[in-house]
Amino acid sequence: MITPDLVPAAMVAAAIAPALLLLWLMVADDSRPEPPRVVLTALALGAASAIVAAAVELISQRYVPLSRNPWLAADENALFFAAIPEEVIKISIIALIARRRRDFDEPMDGVVYGTAVGLGFAALENIL
């Protein structure tokens, strides 16, 4: 049985464990593994990008008017305040890594780094 003191740590571990497992599976599948330091940096940048995306979403909600139709407003909200900012920020991080690393030399590298960034983002969202 988990004591009440360990519940917050157990919840954080449960939020992070799936992302780390999936990242490990992706890295293990790479025939020419990437440097672990760079993969972990991509994971951390992905987590940090969730904070940046949240700030962009909150700021943009002040300036972008939504439709009065509730169905259309829900679609606009999902597109303009969630999908576009989040994906642009994640793709920017992947592009930054690709431009700066000489190790980025095969298509599987993009998959590994993209997975790391996306899972870092997802892990922080799970924690929050």
C-alpha cells in the first residue's frame, strides 16, 4: 500500500513512465542510435515547449475572436489555440535539433527526435 506521502511521487511517475517506455522502444529500434544526451535534451525541450505553448495559447485567446456558433467556436478553439501553436513549437524544436546536429543524418533520426519532443510535451501535459 502506498503511504499518503508517496502519492504525489507515484502520480508523477505514472505520468512519465509511459513516455519514457515509448521513447526507450523508439531508441532501441534505431539501428544507428543517437547520442543519449541529445535525445534527453530533445525530451526536455519538448516538456519545456508545453509551457511555451500554454503561454502562446493564453495570449492568443485574448486577440482572436471566435464564432458565435458554439459548434464552430469549439472547432476554432481546438485549431487556433491548441493544434497550431503546439505543433509549430514542436516542429521548430525538431528543426533546430536537425540543423545543429551532425548526427542527424538519416530519416530515422527525425523519427527518434520527433518522438522525444512529442513525448516530452505529452509527459508534462500528463503531469499537469
